[in-house]
Amino acid sequence: MKNNWFEIKNIDSVDSPSIALYKEHLQFNIDHMLAMVNGETHRLMPHVKTNKMPKVLKLLVASGITNFKASTISEAEIAVEAGAKSVLIAHQLVGPKVDRFLSLLKHFHAADLSTIIDSKETASLLNQKAIEKGITVPIYIDINNGMNRSGIKIGSGIDSLLSFIKKCKGLQFNGFHIYDGHLRDSDFSVRNEKIENELKDGATYFEALQKVHPSIKLICGGTPSFTSHLLRENRITSPGTCVLWDWGYSEKLTEQKFKYAALLVTRIISKPTEGIVTLDLGHKSVAPENPIDKRVKFLNIKNYELLSQSEEHGVLQVSNWEELNVGDVLYGIPYHICPTINLHDEVSVIENGAKTDSWEITARKRRLRF
């Protein structure tokens, strides 16, 4: 077989199904992300949800990136422990998470920990509990600019919410958070136009408010809109997937030139009938939310079709059945890396074509210390 960049020399040390993390590609992606903002690290707030690994976060911090966004308290916890100076939990906290967050904030008092709100109910509860603990919580108002997943729309009570927050002694208003993950057209000009059109009211509102409160911030988007928001100097960008990259975004975001840093390693475990091989790659090992033909793309096999997946099996129709053997290794690019990472406990770190280490995917756990 022709040697390719993804082939692992000591593959017998890599179990399957698993994820191989190619350190050189990872560092390339970090450097490229920095280059895209001309080294202005204050404009970057990468999302932790994609990698969930302390060792990856330490590489980001070592590169000068110290501000992060997270979805869970566990993600925020590992980011601060890795050296982050600020972390925004971009998920409105309810139930026991409120107390967990306040404990996290009080423990890591040297770091700037914040969260989002989009309702008076959340603001009131957070304010009450913050006052009880004698702390002040930095918050961002979450804006709904068309995704309809969370946030408050401009003109739908935002003035009232902002006035309410100003009366809350336990809260500190830091700015706005806007996520536009539903806008991912493959044509950048089309995508950019939609992003700007949907953000227009929010951006105008922010700019007017910023004249009165110069310190407030506007935290925008994810990886699909990264290349749009970085063009506006008053916006903080929040790419996440680009640190590892995946098949889905490489198809859609063609103007972004990141490298695949995380691949799936799987092996053939059976040849049950002519033309069919079975892999140890079931839907417990690769994100299954997309149709069967949009889950994994294999790099070292051609003319195949993934017919089905069960929990621990993947059934593949192949054209070169006679050439394949039980035990053969296949390398695959996941269509969606973020939930795929969350299905694994660790990654095999690949340097110079060989496994050199294993890194724990620590924040796949919903709860660590807090």
C-alpha cells in the first residue's frame, strides 16, 4: 500500500475503534487560526466543545490564546486549569448547574468566568444566588438572530431585560453573545451576506450601546461564520471545529484551509459474504445524527458504501473484497468531529507518523469536580 500521511507506523499499538490525533496538523490549525486574525489573540474565543482535552487547551494557551467558550461546566473547568484567563459558558444555566457554576467561579476567582442569559427568570435566580454567596457574576445577553435555538430577539423585550439586569447587584453586564450556526452555505459570499443581514439589527443595537458602555463585547458565531466575523474588528470570534477539522466543514467551508487533525481508526472484523466487510465502527464510535452516507469518509479504500451501522458494527459494501482481510485497518474522516470526540475516552497522539502518547478526553464527562 502506498504510504500516506495518515498511516501510523506502529498501528499495532492503536486499538480500534478509536481516534488518532495528528499533532502536526493540530498545531498547523492553531497557527492558521491565529494567522486569520493577524495574531490578534484578543479576537479569538475558541469553543472547547470540539476537543474537550486539557492537552489541546494547553497547546492553545501556549500559542497565546487564553479566552475560550464552553458549553458545559466541565469544559470550563478544564479550560481554566489549562491556563485560560477567561471562559464564557454559552449555555443558559438552570437547575443545579447554577450552584455548580457559582462554586466554579468562586474557586477559580482569578479567572474571568461568565455565562449567558436570555430571560428575567434566569437573571433573577442567578442574581439571588450570587448575592447569597457574596460574588458578582459576569453575564452576556444571548441574542437570537434567526437560529431560534436560544436567545432573545432584538426588539422583543431586550431593553426591558437590560434594564432589569442593571438593577441586579449580583450581575455584571459584559455584552452580547450571538450564535449563527444555521448559516453554513458553501458559497462564502452567500453565507456572508446572510450572516450580515441577520446580524444587522443586533450589530446596530450593540454599536449604539457601546458608545455609552465602551467596555462591552460582542461575541459572535462559530466555525462557519468565523471567516465573516473576523472581518469586523469589533467582534470576538468563536471557532471551534477548525482546531480538529472534519469532513462536513471541509465540504461546506471551502475558503477555510484547515487540516484533518483527528481521524477514526477502525478494523475489518468479518467478511460475512462476498462484497461485504464488517468494521468495528458502530454508531457508538462515530456521530450518528446524519444520514448513513454522511458519517465517515475513508481515506485508504475506494468504491465503497456504508450500508448500515448498529451499536458496535459497521457494514461496508466494497468493490475489492478479495483484496481485503480480517484485521485490515481503515482510516476515516468523521463528518462531524464534535459529537464523535464525545464518544471516546482518549485519543492516540501521532507524531512523525507514529503513536507517541495518549491524551484523555476529560470533559466528555458531564461532571468533574464541580
